[in-house]
Amino acid sequence: MGVISPFLTLSFINSCRPATCNDKIAQELAQEIKAFINGVDPIHGNKLTVKDHARCAILLLRNLPPARNAVLEHLCNVFDEYVSNYILELENESSSGSLGPNLDDIIQEIENVLSEFVRINPKAWAPLVSAWSIDLMGQLSSKYAGRHGVPHASSLNELLQLWMSCKATRTLMEIYTQCLSSLINSCPDACVDALLDTSVQHSPHFDWVVAHIGSSFPNTIISRVLSCGLKDFCVHGAASADVLFPSAADKRIPKIASVVGILGHLAPRHSESIKQELLKMFHESLGPLRDQQQKVTVPFLLQLAVMSPMLLSTISSELVDSLKPSVLNQLHQHFATLPREDLENMVSLIVHLICQTAYGAYRILQFLVNTAMPASVITTPGLAVQDSVREACDRIIQLLLLNLQKLVYNRTSTNVIDSGSRVVPFLDELKNHVRDLCIETLRLERKRYLWQHQLLGLLSIYCSSCATDALCFMLTLAKNPEELSLGAQLYAVLSSSVKGLLPTTVKKCVSQIHSGSVSEQHMTQLFSNLALIIQWDKEDIGPASMSSQVAQIVSLHLYDFGQLLLHRNPNVCEAAALLLSVSPMPKALKPADLMTIVRAAVHHFFSALHRKNGSGIGHISKLLFRLSSICSATMKTILQHLVEGAMHRGNLGLFGGKSEQIESNDLFLKDSKTSLLDVNYKFGTAVNFSGSIWSVFHAGVIGQGLKPFIAPVNQDKEAVLYNIHHYMNLIIRCCSGGKYHTELNEIQPPIVVINPEAAKTVAVVLVENICPDVSNSELAWPPEEYTKNTVERDIQIRKCFEENPLLFELLRFVSIGRPALCYCSVVLRGLLATLMAHWEAKRDNVTTTSPWYLQASCNLIACMGEGHLLPPVLSNMHEIFDKLTPFEVHLLLLSVWDYMRDNSPLPQKFTFNADKGLFYRDFSRDGDINKYLSVVQSVVHKNIENLGLFGGRFQV
């Protein structure tokens, strides 16, 4: 745009010299030519105005076709003048009036002439005019891009609005649109080529033109731009290996950047058309080889994807779906003849693209893995591919992992301020598929799990939150030690790169459990896996460091896991008990939290007894024992809850007891809906006594007759003995610290060392639950006559022992922990009083007809002897009860009562033996004992034929 050069003037004159016109027309054209060249009116000698000069050019364009190049060049100045005035007006909006001549009519005339030429002969004029108009728009856009009133190139909408408001540029756009429309059904490549060339020269200021034209002819522009770009890619040395790298491609293939830019502008609204056109090019290139363009189509598409992440995301997932086995085999045949170096370059480019892929990354990964190494569960026909295809995918996966490793470790080792330059889109997308990767890894399918396990490690280093998620999923989803070892291996890889991984992981697991996002099945598996890891250190399996760390971390969450002992799912409870039983106890724990755990553990213990779960009983017993070793207060609390739980009516059946039944009266009162008013209506009016103020009403029925007979429940004796054994074993372990003291004496059995304070706790709890209205201060033994005042209470005590056989076991345990039995004085005398009353009222000749009373009498005397409340010579009398008459048993028990009345069971009478670590009672301090033996000795003499062998046991 400027003054016409002399060389162009001379060539113009020679080309425009008329040869076939008459002289007059020739003279007129010669004058117009002279005026056009010199810019001066040949008649008057005045300088032509812009309008006159433009009309002269239009005249030549109409009548002298060879002058079109020079005329079009001159018309560029006219459009430039118009645009210049337009921009000046925008910059000086406050000034009034126009800053230059009004050229609207000239612009309109130019449009009319060019439009007419294109309409009449589009084949000849459309390529020329389209190239001229599009190039002129590019020059104008670049020339005025920096002016004050022109928006920045990034503000595409504002820029488009500005230029489309200018008549000159709008006219040029309409002219180009007409040219493209006229050739759209024949050969629009010339117009598209001009668009691409101009876009290369004037981008990004030219982007508004691309955006407008693309939106007007989206399908045509997309297909022809790709076609022209492919041609240019082929012409500029596509066979060379260096075009497969972005830096080299930008220099050697200039149009490809323009192709990327144009498609980028069209993508937001026409992504589906772009995707379909790219897929169409890809599949057409796999047919029989026809030309060079078909051979370079795939490299061309790869190059577009490298230069445009948007195009990559548009096509990646759909392209993967289209890669069926037949397509893969065609691809292999298509590139089988390429040199090895070119193949390596293409594989490297594919790996680079995968790393830059965000959308559909997991689908791409699964495609590569399934193709390289199909899973054993996949049996769908038609998935067979050639071995060379599998090897290629195998190599791609290996190079992908290697490339990701470089990106991840370079990212973590360099201190770059701009973190965006270190983003790996492929890994960013996989953040949402950590659970899927863990599931696939735990399948243990040949190479597949190795690849995905390595990828999990890289993803965890790339994003620390993924490390926590991955390890959490591995601990939750692993179903056997082999699968769990993969989690340990993952931790071994990440422990040096991710700080605080295990504490964060366990904390996340706990939070997910409380939020309810973990299923009961996975919760059970998680606890079992954590317990197994803790036991690795003891079994010399797996990494000991991880085992010890997990143990310490779990101990910090003792309260969180302890609450799950009350979970509605018994499997979760059992797994939680297992985990807590193998984890160490914390050094400090809030008393309230500790009491909550104790209550939950005791509840779970009885639940395990109900379910007859041997392993569950063992785990919870171990946990309760370890809790009891924390402090004496905890031990007492555990014992209290164990005793109270054993006496609960819902647990009586576990130990052979009788569950409390709701009496029929209670049932009647619950279900009765009788109305006294209705009953009186039924019986008629009330009875009135004549002459009296009294009336008689029906007041209802008292009672429901005899209570219904309830058949006793047949209990499994072995199960009862099993439950009693585990229960008492737990009680003894909690009270003795789990240790059994054995004296160096082969004759006597091992002595169980019971903590006297623990035994006292059991005694106190027994008294509180059997007779809650009695205080523990009533240790003195009253006279026999006193039993008349406590008959009801004594019967209640006897009823408790009759309904719950475990009470005698607890009483025997208390007797071992001397002098704790002294605190059961109320229970002992109440039970003894009822037994005496029973034997006194018994009219049979033998005691075996009352088996329970006989056994209770023997157990009571044995416990009192074990607890040193009775001297050995009196405590031995229970050995002959089954050989006596009921009245004789009554007499013997009465002598025991007399001894206890005179020698009350007081703890002050016991002395501690430091050598044995036990409390003993010196009965010699109680005075002469012979006066209490007269009855038993008389009974022995009376039954000398049966009791002769027992005579020596009742001598002082």
C-alpha cells in the first residue's frame, strides 16, 4: 500500500496497450491510463482526488482486464485511507466533524464491481479476489494493531466487533465470503490456502478474520484447512524425522501453526465437527496406500496434537475407542516399512502426547495395558492382535513409565517458581482414578500389576494426597498377605519422599470410617490388614519398620477404634478387637475415653460368648487383659463391668443360669385394655342399698390365677463349661497380671497369685448386685436369731445363686484373693441361713434328694475355708455332707454359724506373708476351737461305719 513503482508502471503500460479497439476508445483508455498512473487530470492538469483516482481505477478494471493487478494494488490504498480515517475518529471521539473525505460511496462501488466479476466468472475471479481481500485484511489488521483505539488481539470479540463496524473491512470480508461461497462446491482450496498464508503472516492480529469466516463456513473451513495443512506438511519434508518434533516443525512447516490456530478458534463451538474430521482423516489413511499424503497423515495428526493440547483432548478418548484389533493390525502394517529411527521417533512422540493428555487418561492407560497384556478374565472373541502390536504397546508402557519418572523426579528436585511448567496432565487426570489403579494392582495379573504399581508410586510422589489415598485403598482392599505386601512395597518406595505418610493414612482411614464412606466389609478388611502388619514384626514377615510405626499410630487412635467394638456388624467388632489386641497401649489416655473403651470391650466379650466365636473371645480377652494392665483403676472398672455383665439377665443363659421371665400378671397388665366403666355396664347398674348412702360397684378382677408353667430350657453343658472357663480365665488374668506363681513343691498344685484389691473389687460388686440395699460395712456375723429379720433378703440371695451358677465360681475366686471374702459377709450369711432353714425343714433321710442345696452347701463351706474364714478342721466338713441326713447337715452348718458369730470375718485378722506374697490367717489367735467340733465329731461317731475314714480330719 503506497505509490505505484516505476517498474510496475512500465509493465502496466505495456500490458494495457490496446490492440483491438478503435482509435477513439483507445484514446480514452490511454487518457485514463495516464491519469491513473500520474494521478493528474490529463485535461485540466489538476491532481486527482482520492475518489476520482479510485473511480479511474474502477473504470480501468471494468474495461481493461490486464490492468487488474495494478488496479487492485491501488485499491488497497483506498481501503487503507478509509481505515486510517476510521481509526483516527475512534481516537478523537470528542472532536466534531470528519477527519478525512467520506469514501463510503467509493467502497460500495468497488464492492459492486468485484462482486459482479465473481458472480459472472467465479472460476477466473474468485481465487484472485479472495487472495487480494484476505491479504489486505491481514495487512490492515497488523498495521493498526498497536493503535490506541484498537483492542488487544486476545480480546477477540471486541476486535471482531471493531473491524466489522468499519465499512472497509466489512466489505473485504463480504467479498471474501462471496468468493468462498462461489467455489465451495468445486475447489475452495485456493481460498483456504490464501487464508492459511495470511494467517501465518499476520497472526494473532488476523484471528478475528479466522473466527468470523470459520463460524460462517465451519465444515468447509475445517475440512479444507486440514487438507491444505496436510499438503503443506507433505511438501515440506514429512519424510524427514525432525518434523516429528514441535520446534523443527514450526520452522519447516509454517502453515501447520496456522492450521492449529484456526482449529483452535473453531473448537469451542465446533469441537464435534473437528473431532469427526480428524477421525475421518485417520481412518482413511489406513486404507491401501495411494499417495505420499496418505502415508504422512498419522504423523501430521500427531504433530497437530503436539502443538495443540485442545485438539489432543478433543480426539484422544474417541481415537482410543476406535482402535479396535483390526485397526491396530492395519496400523502395524502401515508403519512396518518405516526405518527404525522413524519408528522410534514416532513412539517417543506418542509417549510425549500421552503425558500431555488429561481427558481420558485412565481410558488410554487401560487400553495400553489390556492390549499389551490382556487380563485373564477377558475372553471376548475378536480381541486378538498381532504379537508385534502387543510388543509395541509393551514398549510404549515402559517408555511412558520412564518418561513419567523423569518428569516427576525432575519436578521434585528442581526449585522452579512457575509450578505450571511442571504440571503433568496425564498424572493430574489419574488423581481421580487412584482407587481404580489400586483395584487393578491388587488383581496380581502378570505384568499388569507391576506396571500399575509403579504408576501408583509415581502418582503418589507427584501428589502427596494421592499417596495417602493410594496407601489407604491398598490397606482397605487387600484380601490376603500377598496383596497386602504390595501396600508395604508402595510404602517402602514413598516413605523417603512423602513425610508423615503412615500417620496421615491412618488418620484418613479413621475419618472415612466416621463419615460412613467405608463399607462394613472394607472396614473389616482394613482392621485385619492393620493387625497383620503389626504382627509382621513378631513373625519376621514384611518390613519391621512399617510394623512398629503402624502399631504406634494405631495406639494413638485407640478411642476411635474402640468405639467400633459396639458396631452393629459382628465382623467389624471382631476385626476391631483383633486390631486393638495386637496394638500397644498408649502412654496417656483420657479417663473418659478409657472408660468408654472398657465398656465397649466388655460388651463385645459377652457378644462373642453368645456367638460362640472362639477367635473373637481370644482377641477381646487379650484386649481386656492389656487394658487392665494400664492402671489399677482400669482393672477395677473392667472387673466391675465383667461381674455386672455376668449377672445381667440377658447373659445368664451363657453360664447355665435361668433367664428372668416376665410374669403373667405383668403381661396381663401390659396387654390389658379393660375399662372398669365397661365392666360395670356389663354387670348392670350398681347395687344400691335401700335407705343407705352406700353403693357397690364392680372394681375389677385381682390376679389371673396360677402362674403358667415355664419349661426349663435345655442348655448345652459343654457350651456352659466353655463360657465359664473363658470368663473365669479372663477374670483371673486381669486380677493376677497374667502370671501364675508356682511353688517348688510337687505335692501342692500351682498357686494363683490374685491381687487382693482386685478380688475385693469383685467381692464388693457381687454384694452390690446381689443385695443392693446392704452396705459393705456389715461384716460382723450376728446371732442365729437375727435371720428372722432378714428372711426376705436371704431368700433373694439364695435365688440369685440358684439362677446363676457362675456366682459360686466368682465366690471361689474371691476366696483365693484373701482377705477379700470378708467383704462378702452379708452374702455368705444370707446363703448359709437359707441352707440351714432348708435342711432343717427337710424330712428325707438323705441329702441327695436336694442336689442343688447339697452342692451349694459344699461350695459355700469350701469357699469359706479357702478364704480362711473357717479353720481347716471345720472347712473339711463339706466332704461328708452327701453321707449325712438333712438334719445332721443342719447341725453342722449351725456349728459353722456359731464359729462365725464368735469370730467375725474381719480383714484385720489376716497377716501378709512376704515370702509367698499371700495373706494368711492365724487361727490359733481365735482361742479354743474344740467347742465348735463337738457336733461334727458326734456326727462322725454316730456314722462311724460310713465316716470312719474321715475321723482324723476333724481332730485338732
